[in-house]
Amino acid sequence: MLLQPKKTKYKKIQKGKLSKFDFRSNKLRFGSIGLKAAKAGTISSRQIEAARQAIVRKLNRKGKLWIRVFPSIPITAKPIEVRMGKGKGALSHWGVKVSAGTVLFEICGISRNIAITAFKTGGAKLPVRTIILL
């Protein structure tokens, strides 16, 4: 189950700039332990799903997991060996721009040791460096 929006206003968007720090979503809201991005970057929906599966596998159907980010940005790509120009490429995948300090995942109702090992395996699947919030 890959994450993607049901409906968008525009098919393609401009890249824009990525802020270095995020102060709105840098605290735990739902769980007791969280996984936080230490560096800014773009995370695709496949990477979020891979991290989610790795975390859930370590939890052994105990506790509750929250995903705090949603990939709502369409990322486009042109085919290989295509000349410059001729417009923007077709939709490749969905992603989310994450700034440093954003909480990505939260866990509640599980022991601290299991949660730390789960977040270490899940954080290894992500392209940004992560920190575990206790």
C-alpha cells in the first residue's frame, strides 16, 4: 500500500526551496517514542512504506505506530537519453520534503528497548539521517 493523495489541484508542481529546520512538527504528539529527521531531504512514498514495514515487523503486533508525514508532492522525471527542453517530465513518484527536526514516526504502548531497535531498522531505510526521541 503506497501512500499517495486521492486528488490534487495540480498534476505537477515546482520544486521550491526546502527549509533547514521545522519548528511546528518537532515534538511528539501521539506516542511516547519518536523517530526524528536530523537532516533535511526528500523522502519517497516507497521509502516511508519500507520503513513502516521494518518497524512493524520488529513490534510483533504490539503497540501503536503513527506516521507523521504524508507524501503529497508529485516528483517528475524525464526518460533516459532525452534531449533538454520539450517540457517537464511525467509523474515518477510521490514524495514529501522533510526539514531537520520533523518527527516522522511515533510509537506508543511498547517497551523502550524494542522501540529503539525498531526505529534503528526503520531509520536505516530512509535517505535522511534520523534521531530517536525518548
